[in-house]
Amino acid sequence: MADMEYEKSPQAYGSHQAPAHYQPGEGCLTTVVRVPVRIVVLLVVVPVRMLWDLLVVCGVALDRVLLRPACRALVRLYESVLAPLALFLGKALFVWPWVVLWRYVVVPVVTYGLVVPVVWVYRQLLTPLGHGIAWLVENLLLAPARWLHRRLLIPVGHGIAAVLGRLGNALFVWPWVLLWRYVVVPVVTYGLVVPVVWVYRQLLTPLGHGIAWLLSVTGRGIAAVCRGVWVAVVWLVVTLLVTPVAWVYRRILAPVGREIADAFAFAWRIAGYLSHAVGMALKWLARNLVGRPVRWFYQVVCTPVGHALRDGIWRPAKKAAVEAGRAARGALRSARETVRQARREAWRALVGGPPATVPGEPVARQARRLGDTQQTRTVPGAAAEPEISLHKQG
């Protein structure tokens, strides 16, 4: 049956001869050297991988056991102690002294020593004096000056300006206009512009066209020569440099680099498996040699002893302390009530007041009426009775 299936699905010629991991560019030498290279790399990488895994495990344990609790403790210390202390010291040293100085020294001194006198001087002296000076200047100086300017200076100025304008035009404008229009423009137009335009159209333009045609022909020839030289140089560089370098890279460097990378990856995986196995063995040994005895000692010895201490010593001591605290609080409460009652009696003896009432009984307060002129004596701290208006008295 197997022979029939084999005959039904024949394989291509030469496919059974290639190795499993065959890649283009490999040869027999690469396949033969692969196993020794991987063995050597494995011997070099295994200690490095085991040391790396050991460092990772130690780092994780150190972070979990020491660094995180220490960071949390430092954060709590900073938030609970250092930050409030620094804030209080900063305010006490740099804020409150300046606030007190500003509020109780600078503001009163500036207000009553400078602002108030300056305002008084401005209101009582400078304002009336300024109003008087302004009135004098307005009536004795500005009004006559405005009348003189309006009645005398403006008409005279207009006449002088008109005469000077006409004289200036006759002396400085009209001669230059006539010189530009009838002398300079004709001379420049027919003596310079027309000859220059004729020379440009009849001589320079044909000469420039000829020079441009000659340069274009010469440039095409030079470009053809340069193109041929460039093609030759490119062919030489590709033939003598690029092709050998590509062959060396494809046949030697790429297979060697690929084999070294594969060897390092294979060795790193194998070293990981070995390191994991060693770690599991160490974990099993630690659990059986240290963890289980410690757990047995905790469950068999420490737990009963702790329960006995808790039930025999801690709970009775806690109960006795709670009872003592309750008794002390009751004694302090009764002492405070006695002191408060004695203070009330002493106050009544000194200033008088309503008779003492039994604690817990309501006291009927007398309402005050509007219009009563009799002075009523009130106890300090007592609330006032509600008032009754005159039309509700009947």
C-alpha cells in the first residue's frame, strides 16, 4: 500500500537530496561546519544565558522585596512628614514674616505717613493753586495770543505765501520744466536711444543668434563624448568592482553571517531551556529543603504558641486596658461636669442670674414685649427670648 502511494505521488528529481534547512547560496562546506560552530557557540552562550537569567531573577526579587517597599515607605514619609513640614517651614520663614511686615508695618506707614499727607496737600494746596494759575494763563496769555493770531498773523501769512509761491515757481520750476521738455528729452531720444535700438536690432541680435547656434552644436558634441566616457567607466566599475564584491557577499559573507546568527539563536534557546531546568531544580530544592520545614515549623510551633499568647495574655490585657480607659474617661467626664457646675455657681454668685434648675428639665422663658422700657438682665451666652408685638398683647 505504501509502495502504491509512493508510486502515485512521485517526488521531483533531486528534492530528496537537499537538507531540511537548505538555503540558496549554501554549499557542502557550510553544512559540514554548521554543527561544530553551533557546539562552540553553545559552550560560549550557555554561561552567559545562565548568568543573565540569574541576574533577572535577582533583580525581580530585589524589586519585589526591597525596592518597591522602600519606595512606598519613602513616598509615604514624604507625603506625611516631609511635605507638610517643608510647607510649614516655607510659610513660616518666607511668607508669614513678609505678610506681617506688609500688613502691619508697610501699609500703615505708607498710608498714614505718605498717602494721607500727599492727598491733603493735593486737595488743599495744589488743586486751588493750579486752578488759579490756569485761569491767569487763559485770560492773560492765551486769549490775546489767539486774537492776534486770528486777526493779524493768518491774513499776512496767506498773502506772503501766495507771493512767495509765484516767485518760487517763476525762479525754480518753470526754467527746469522748459529745459527738460525742449532740450533734454529731444537730445536723449534722437542722440542716444534711437542709435542704441538700431545697433541692438541690426547687429547684436544676429550676432547673438550665431554664437548661440555654435555653442549648442559644440555642447551636443561634448555631451556625446562625456556620455560615452561615462558608459565606459560604469561598465569597468561594474565588471571589476561591483560583480566581485556581490559574489563575495552572496557566496561567503551572507552564508557565514546567517550561520553565525542561527548558531547564536539556537544556542540562546538551548541555554534558555537549560537555565529554566536549573532554575526549576533550584526552586524544587529550596521548596523541599527550606520552604516546607519553615512552613511545618510555622504551622506546628508558631501558630499554637501565637494563639496561646493571644488568648492567654493579649486579650485579657486588652480587655483590662479598655475597662481602665472607660473608667478614666468616666472620671474625667464627672470631673469636667463638676468644674463646669462650680463655674456656673461662682458666676451666679458674682453677677446674679436665674435659679439653678435640675439638669434635663426645660426652663420656661418669658417673652419680651415691644415697648417695654425696663432693663432686663441676661445671662452671658444665653439666647434671647422671642418678642411679642404691641397689637398681640390684647
